[in-house]
Amino acid sequence: MTKITLKSTKREDFGRKVKRLRKEGLIPANIFGKKIKSHALTVNAKEFDEIFKKAGETQLIDIDGKSVLISNIQIDPVSGSYLHIDFRQVDLTEKISAKVPVEVEGESPAEKQNLGTVVQQISEIEVEALPTDLPEKIIIDASTLIEVDQAIYVKDLKVDKKVTILTDLESIVVKVEPPTKEEVVEAPVPVEGEVPAEGATVEGEVPAEGEVVAEAKPSEASKTE
């Protein structure tokens, strides 16, 4: 496995002062762990973005000689820029739990033949393993989904024997759902000879000869003085 290294700088600015760091292309961050005291640092935004695309949250990153995992990322909902990152320092000899992404690849025969739609219900599962044994991701082959209502459960996922799955094994990861039918609502057809209810007015109908049509009385507010 290729070693992934991320440079960092000790952080002296806190609170509102971190806005200046972001303007300079830096991300405020923290490293925490079981046996260490949490400490503040900054990392370059562009460098982190490239590494995050490669490592995700399951691949080890080396920061100043420490083996860490990306634990939490705060992102600005408007600009999409990184606001803050938490790195978790790990002991390579101790098992840890982590969430691993699940991806569906290929084309389902059921979907190709318009028999149904492949719906992914779980996008990640929680596993336990040594930091060096954590899988980068788990792949599901969609070509095995050939009929409606066919499903792949967590228990069907293939992982290394060194990895223990913590997510409920009976949970459905993907399923071929039947096509949805659009409900057509038809307008009611009037019955021949049906007479409108008393007081009802039919659009465009002219009152019968001698019929008196009540006029709406003006409200008190509309009367002139």
C-alpha cells in the first residue's frame, strides 16, 4: 500500500481568527486519539482535497509521523469549501471501527430489460479491523441482479476474513424494485338526465323565464355614506 502523506502546520489561531486561515487557503484541523492529547493544526486545502479523494475515511494518512484517519469534515453548505477537519490518530496494533462506502458497479439485467429499478438502500457499512486491514470500499456487481424483488443483503457482501462487519447482517443493501405505475384519475362522467342540485348553477346557463336570481347584498363596509 502506498504511503499517503499530508503536511501540516501547528495552529495558533482559534475562534473567529480561523477565518483568516481559510482566506489563505488553509483548513483548521485537530488530531485526537485514545492515548494522545488533542492538538490543533492547519493543512493546505488543495492538498487535502486531493488526498481525501484518494484516501476517503478508511485509508491511513501520515501527518508528522502519526498514522491518522479522516474522522469528521465540516463543509460550508453554500460554498462547499472545507471549514474544519478532525483526524483520528490510531494504534496500528489495535482494531478500530470505521464506516466503509458501498458502491454498485455494472448494469443490472433486470434494469436493462426495464423489469425494475436497482435501488441502493445502504451507502456505507460499519466494520471492525486493524487500521491497515480496513477496505477502501466494498463493490457490488449489479450484473447479478436479474429479477424484480431480488436483493443483496449485508450478509452477502464479500470482505476479507480479517474484517468483521458490525452493521445488521439482515439489512438490505440493494434491491430491484418493480416499476412504479402512474395512477390515472379520470374525470367523472355526468349521468344522462341528471338534474343539478337545488341552488347549483351550471356555467353558461341562462336563467329560465320568470326565474328570479338573488343578488348579493353589499357588505356594510361597501355602502356609501
